[in-house]
Amino acid sequence: MFGSVTLVIFLIVVIFVVKTIKVVPQQHAWVVERLGKYHATLGPGLNIVVPFIDRIAYKHVLKEIPLDVPPQVCITRDNTQLQVDGILYFQITDPMRASYGSSNYIAAITQLAQTTLRSVIGKMELDKTFEERDHINTTIVSAIDESAQNWGVKVLRYEIKDLTPPKEILHAMQAQITAEREKRALIAASEGRKQEQINIATGEREASIAKSEGEKQASINRAEGQAAAILAIAEASAEAIRKTASAIQSPGGSDAVNLKVAEQYVAAFAQLAKTNNSVIVPANLGDMSSLIASAMQVVKSQSK
């Protein structure tokens, strides 16, 4: 009898201890209700509660939680259907509000994310939705985070996983991309041909300029050469004239000149006499005889 009483007491003590001592894991928070009313929030570690009066009503994880938002069809500004799939990241910051602020804060966040997403997509054209994902993500986070504060939840970020337009739109977009690429290829080819023609024209112009410069320099060189030759001939002629004049002024110079002139005079008539087998006689033979006499006199004087 005594042994059974002891066993019952031991069991009561164990149950009491189990009900009294609560160990909360790290990054967790437990909400305690006392007689059906919120009493306290237990943090990580060892905690003491009153058995049979206090109870653990809610257990929350304080880690960052990814929430997959179900895909939905949105209508863009240009009346195009677009299926959007995203993921939401949130964290519980106030366990008490997360317990009593909403009956199901996860469902509330999901619904709010979907409605906000439809509103944002409805203000954009189809092409803009692919270009402004960051704007969409930021807008959704701002809208949800403002409402989620009453639920003790902090929305960290929202990421669009996939944007899927209808097949017809995909085909049209692919055709547009193909046309745009072909257009860029044609423009690039025409720009290449244009640059080629510019290069050829520039090369021909530079070649013509170089050729004309060469011809100009050659003409200048020839002119300078001819001028130098004329100058040299003139200087030589002047020097010969000076020497001739000097020789004439020297003793016997005039006689030598007369003799030379007489010789050339006779030689010239001798050549003329041979032309066409005709004999040419000077108009004034006296002049010729006197000229010859003068030349003979010069020769005689030179012999003496």
C-alpha cells in the first residue's frame, strides 16, 4: 500500500515538473496564456510556468521563412494575360501580434501579395513587366509590410520566379526579337559598307593629294634645275664675253678678231657655194677682197 502511494506521488511530481519547466529552442518564441488570457512570451532557454493554470498557446519560429505564393493570372495594362509565380520572405518580429493579430497570418500575407501583384501588373504594359522586376518586388514588399505590422510580421523581400505570357504572345515576342536582330544585322552591314566607302574615298583623296604634292615638288625641282642651268649658261656666256673683250683689248686682239671674222666669212661662202650645185657670188667682191687682204696682213704681221 505504501509503495503504491509513493509511486503515485512520484508520478505527480514528474508531471508537475514537466508542466512547470519549459525549454524553448533558439530562434523560437512560445506564447503563454494564463486562464485563457495572454500572459507572457517565453524566449529561448529554461522557463518556469504554473502547471494547470498556464498553457503554451502558440509556438512561433523567429527565423526567416520563405513562402511560396501560388501562381496567378494577371492582366496587364495592354490587356494581356500574364501568369506570375513568386516567393515571399518574411520573419515574425512580434509573437504576441502574430498569435492574436490574425487568425492565419500566412494566408493573409499570401492573399495580400497576390492582390498587390495584380494591381501592380495591371498598371504596366507587357514589355515593362519583364524590364521592371525590381520595381514590382519593391512595391509588393512596401504594400505588404505596412499591413503586416499589425500581424507581428516583417516582410523582407519578394522575388518573382517566373513570368509566363500566353503561347501566342510568346511566338509574337520571338518573331519581334528575330526581326529586331535581323534589323540590327542589316544596320551593322550597311554601316560596314558605309565605312568601307568612306575609307576608300579617304584613301583615294589622300593618294591624289600625295600624287599632286609629288608632281608639284617635281615641277619645282625641274624649274629650279632649269633656272640653275640657265644661270650657269648665262654666267658662262658672260665669262666668255668678258674674256673675249679682255683678249680684244690686249695687243693684237683687234687683228685676231678681224682674222677670225675673215675666216668665218670665207668658210660661210664656201658652204653656200655647195648648195644645189649653184655658185653663189658675193654682191660686193671688193668687200671680200679687202677683208681677205686684211686677214693676210694680220697673218703676215703674226709671222714676223
